[in-house]
Amino acid sequence: MKTATWLLVLSFITLPAFAQAPGGRGGAPTNAPATLAQRNAYLQMEATLAPLATAVTDARSALVAASLADPANADAVRSAAAAVSAAELQLANARSNAIAGLLTGPNALNAAQLEAVRNRAAGGGGRGGGVAGADLLNPDPYAGFESIFDGATLTNWDGAPGLWTVEDGAITARNGGIVGTTYLIWTGGRVRDFELKLEYKIDGGNTGLQYRSRRNGGMAEGHGGHLPDVTPEAARGRPGAQPTPPFGRGRAGADAFARWDLGGYQFDLGGANTGQLYEQDGRGIVVRAGQVGLLVPGLTRAGYQIIGTLGDTSNVDRPGEWNTIHLIARGNSLTHIVNGVLMSQTYDMDPDYFAAEGNLAVQIEGNGYVQYRNIYLKRL
């Protein structure tokens, strides 16, 4: 791969760790247009951070160059990686202090304006790492999104009957005593480059968002999101996820259950796993929370894939309470955000595993229950 391509892939800006209090879509914060003083304050912050953001980009470029050297020089790679970490830490501290200044005083940004800043930064909004001052005039965090869950029925969603229901305006699943994994698949079309926002609540067990995934992923020996979907008919008789009532256990139950089996990228949710990139029926844990990962052919140990860190991502989600998710999948870039905090950033450049498009679904795994509501999709 050409160096210029690596530089394009690596040009992103980390997100400041400010949590957004979750709430219903109807309760999304609104505000009057930003004042001139607010715009000027933000543009001043952007100008101050620009040199530090440039230093991060230059350090990452140096790391890429060191990793492509022939013959390989491990000491040079380690030195370049340390320089990236130092530059990222300096930028993160400066951004945190700068944003803290925007939260106080007569010209403080309100919640909606801050969300606009986070959204633009998470999407790589410019080399300076900020949002254009004009964006503060249109702070609606759902602009351009469409609702894909009506809050009352499971229309356009497909999952095991009797397991998935709608309660209090939320998709709900309880899996008490059942060991296994299953999905509720959105049937509104395959997703490619997109953003997804939703709220989730989990009490026990583990869950996640499956995206760009293939049906019956486990039937394909777990290698690569580029594999085609397998029809439920073709999957019958093969080992699948453990069945859930009403299908019963054993081969007959597994055959019926296979139609809701998926493999591919997963935005993992639950405890210490929250925010990491997991690949169901594939590479397993790929990039953990708090990490920036670059995935290329032949790198099988996660320690060799990490090119940066994002700071402390522990205790971001709140068990038993509503939490917000923002997922951005654009080309090879996969961005996972929970409660306004960037949890993991992945660049998947391994053609054997990279998935450009596929199915979207929510998951339940293990005991406990999970709920999802206010699900909004924007195609990019």
C-alpha cells in the first residue's frame, strides 16, 4: 500500500471526553443560534489547537514511515510510537482545557452546541481538529438522520419470535437462563458508509451492535466480512448459535435459529468491553476500548496493531441506565463513541477481513436484559 494512502487513513482527530446525558429523542437539546462571541471563542480555540493537531498528524506520518522501512528497525518503530503518544497526550490535554473554558462564563456553549462540536470532531472535522464556527448555528445532532425504529412495533426488524418485544417505547430482549447469542436484524437494507445513533440500557450479560455483517457468519468458518450472506436454507444442518425457545435445543432448534446468526464487525457493549471493536466469528477482540488500531495483513497480535491511545475510557457507560451510542463507519475507518466519549478508533486495511457493507443488527448475549430506543441512521 502506498504511503500516501496510509496518511489519508490516519488523518483523524481524537474526541474530547465529555459525556452527554442520555435522554429521549424528543428531549434533544435545542438552542438559539450561536452568538458572535460564542463563534469567536470557538474559532480562537480551533486556532490554538491547530499546531498541536498538526504535530499529531506529523508524528503519525513518521510512525507509518518507520513501520514501512526495509529492513525493519524495531527501535525506530518504538521511538516513533512513543512520539505519537506524547503528541496525542499534549493535544488531548490542551483540548480538554480549551473546551472547559467554553463551558463557563457568559458565552458558554450549551449542550446542543457541544454535541455539534463532538460530532464534527469524531468525524475528523479538519486538520485543526475542530468544527467550523458556522456549525454552531446548526447544532441539531440528528440533522440528516432517519428513524429506523418506530417506538411501537418491530416493523423492519427480524429476530426470534417471543424473545424480542417492544416495551415502553424500546426494543427489549430478556435472555434469563439462556446461554448463547442472537440478533435482531434490521431489514431496511444493507449499510455501507453510515452513522448510527441510539440509546441502550443493559442489566447483566453482554450486548452489542452488529454492522456491515453477513448473515450466518458462523457458518462461513469465521473468515472475513467480504464473504457473501448465507441463506437460512443453506445453513440448515450446520452448527450454529445455541438455540433459544420457542425452538428448543438440539439440532432442530439450531437449524431454525441459524437464520438470525451474524458474523462481522461488532460495537461491543457491557462492562470493560464497552466501546471495543469485536469481530463475531472472525478475529475476535480486534481493538480494545481506549485504543487506536491499524489492521493490516499478517498482524495477528493486537499489540502490534495499536498506533495510539485515547486515554481513560473506563466507567463511561452506566449499567441499568440509558446510555448514548454514536457509530461512524466510513470506508476503512470505524469510530465507536459512548456517551460522547471516543472509545475506540479502527482503520481496517486487511483485505481478508475488511467488510465494506453488510447487515445491521442489535444483539443480546448471556443472561440479563437489554433495551434499545431512539435509533437513527444517516447514510454517508
